[in-house]
Amino acid sequence: MSMWGKFWDAFIGVNIGTDISDMPSPTQVVALLKAQNIRHVRLYDADRSMLLALANSGIEVTVSVPNDQLLGIGQSNATAANWVARNVIAHVPATNITAIAVGSEVLTALPNAAPVLVSALKFIQSALVASNLDRQIKVSTPHASSIILDSFPPSQAFFNSSWKPVMVPLLKFLQSTGSYLMLNVYPYYDYMQSNGVIPLDYALFRPLPPNKEAVDANTLLHYINVFDAIVDAAYFAMSDLNFTNIPIVVTESGWPSKGNSREPDATVENANTYNSNLIRHVQNNTGTPKHPGIAVSTYIYELYNEDLRPGSVSEKNWGLFNSNGEPVYKLHLTGAGTVLANDTTNQTFCVAKEGANPKMLQAALDWACGPGKVECSPLLQGQPCYEPDNVVAHATYAFNAYYQKMAKSPGTCDFKGVATVTTTDPSHGSCIFPGSGGKNGTFINGTSLAPSSNSTTSGCASQYIDSGGSLMSVVIIGVLAMSAVFL
């Protein structure tokens, strides 16, 4: 049998952050995931309300032990067992938890906890074994790629020797439990820190002429993107410690869509290019030069922009969506098979914003049905959209009719701030709204995909992809579906 053993389909998942001022409710988040067909998600904690919202969704979930809880869990088997009981056992099988990420980049972000990291993994694993969940749920810990030194050429890469007392027992644990190495891979930072040595095209998966490809002189393997080089460097670093049968899952990767003056390449175009090419790369099972055909399942960082996140402008702008559910950009995924979409039927609607001033709504309604030349006869008494007879419902119909009439042009869903775009079809009963196709196409359990209260965003949400289909059967939110298990 091949050293790679049995294979699973590679996936794209997404990470869900929480540093968002107008954080969508868990129900809204799950509705968005379903609408995008995102089947894998990684949470940075084990929030009870989010896990309850994910119940019976079928979405595979990776939960996390936050760094501030790591010391306690790593020093006490009982504490670890209690954490598993509260955050895992209480939610399965309704919530499909498939992995636990213990801490995040502990060796570089919280080095004082490094001595208890492996103990924490073992204590968590023991609690899963006791509950017969160890076959269903894998345990690992995400690492920053910076723990790998001399990453190019990949064949010469090795882990920082100061972490050898941690890495060797950690890799033994992963090997013995059939788990995988979790690795965060950010070509954006490698590019930014290279002082021009790394070409932008090389970081963005753009095609390179043969004479521009990076060649590992020891293996003669050709590298045409930074992502593969980092992943292979991790494989070679594990080989340096005599571990050759542990798969890798990339728990974070992405590109920021906005930056400050010192971050000129943090742009919508580059973020679109990177994530589109990354998704295609994973879904095509391209693999890496060291292990061709062995796809690396990857979680895109991240689902939402995080406006409260500290740091530079780019730190706040890694999301695929704004907090109101509108896509930041349209992914270019034509010909890539199943792909992430904002709305797979190109359906977006304009609705009255929750909590809007009734007088302003009435004024906007009067304008739409008057100077706006909207056909408002369905709102007359006895007609299909008369009920419910209130200004919010009638304004929503009129706003959407104008929005659809204007071909969803930017700015046509504003009405002086009392309207907002949603992917939820507001049709009800026999009242079919313009643009709905005659049915509640994207209505998810009565839940709007975008929070309508306190949102300051107006205008038109563009279709998220241009190739049809739905994106995330493969990588995006951050749960682990192993691309391979090494036996």
C-alpha cells in the first residue's frame, strides 16, 4: 500500500473571526454558510450559541481551545475533560464536530505555554477516547509557518531547533492518533517581507515562465507558487525529524483586500486573484511538487472582515464578506467546478432596513411609487402584496421593485439610508417580489443572510462568483476534512 494510504476529497473551509462591531447572529452566519454551500468551518473558540446554530446543518466544524485556556488544560486532565464535556460532548452528534485545534500558533504567540502544549493535546485526546469520540474527532494545534527555518529551498528546511523538545513529542502524538499537522500559510507576509525577492505573481499563483520558476537544486523540483513551497518545507522539516507519514492541513491562508500606504499590494484585485487561484489549486487536487496529486485541504482566512481587529488596515480586511453579508469582491472561478458564491442564482433584493424611521420609510415609499415610477398596484387593498398592511412591508416591496427595475445598479438600494441589500427573498404567500423567480429562492429558514439592523451599508451587492455553482464544498471556513491519511 502507498505510504499515503486512504484518501478523502480535499476541501476548502473558512475561518470565522469575532472582532466585528456588527457581528451577525449565529443563525445569520449559518444561513450564509448554507447559502454558499460551505461545508467546513473553523471556529476560534467553542461558542455555545454558534455550535447550537450549526446543529443539524451537516457542516463539519473545528472548534478551538483559546490560548488563554491552554495553561489550565495542559496542567490538568480534569480541566481538559471538563472542557471536552462542555464544548464537544454536549453538542455531538447534532453538531458535526470533526476536529479540535488546541491553541493557535502557541510556539510563537504564547511560548510560555509551549511546555504544556503536548500535555494539553494528550489530555483532550484522553477525554475523547473516554467518550468514544476519538475516531470521529482529531486533535492538533495550528502552527505559524515561521517555526520553519530556511524554508527555501524546501529540501533544506527544518524546524527551529529550540522547539525540538516540543515538536518531536507533538509529531509522535499526531502520528499515533492519525491526526495531521495544522499549518498557517500566508504568502502575503512572505512576499511583503522579502524586499522584492519574491515576485508578486509567484505569491498569487499566477503563471510564471519556466525561467522564472524557483528550482530546488537538491531535488530539482520546480516551484511555481509560494504556497506549495511553504507546505513542502513543512514536509521536509518533518522528514528532518524522521516523520514522513503525517499529512498537512492548512488552517489559515488568504490575502487582504485593503491596506495602508505601506501595504500597496493589499488590494481587492490581489485578494480576489489569490483566493480564486488557491481554491482552484486545492480543488484540482494539484498537490505540491513533493507530493503531486495529494491535495492540501485549506481553510481560507476568513469569512468576514473584522473591523475591530487591532493592527494595520490590512489586519481588518481579510474577509470574503462584510458583516452585513455582502461580498467584498467577486471570485474569478470560471471552470473551477464547485465554487464559493454570494448567491448561486444571482438573486439579491432590496428591503427596508430594520428600525428605520417610519416617516422616512413613508416618504421613500411615496417617492418609489411616484417619481420612481415603480408599479405599486400589488400593494392595493385586495391585491397579493397588500398584507401585511404596514409601511415596512409596503416599502420593502416598492424598494425592491425599484432596485430590480434599475438592474441592481450601485446606489439604487439606499433611499436615504432606510434600505439595505439582502440575499433573502422577501416573497411571502402569493406575494412574489420582482427578481425572485417565482419562489423564495435563497430564503433560509426565515433568516436573512445579512443583518438588517444597525447596518450602515447601502448599495448593491454584486454576485460573488462568475462561474455558477456554489463554492465551498472544498475549503473555506476552517474545518478539517483530511485530504489524506497516512497509514
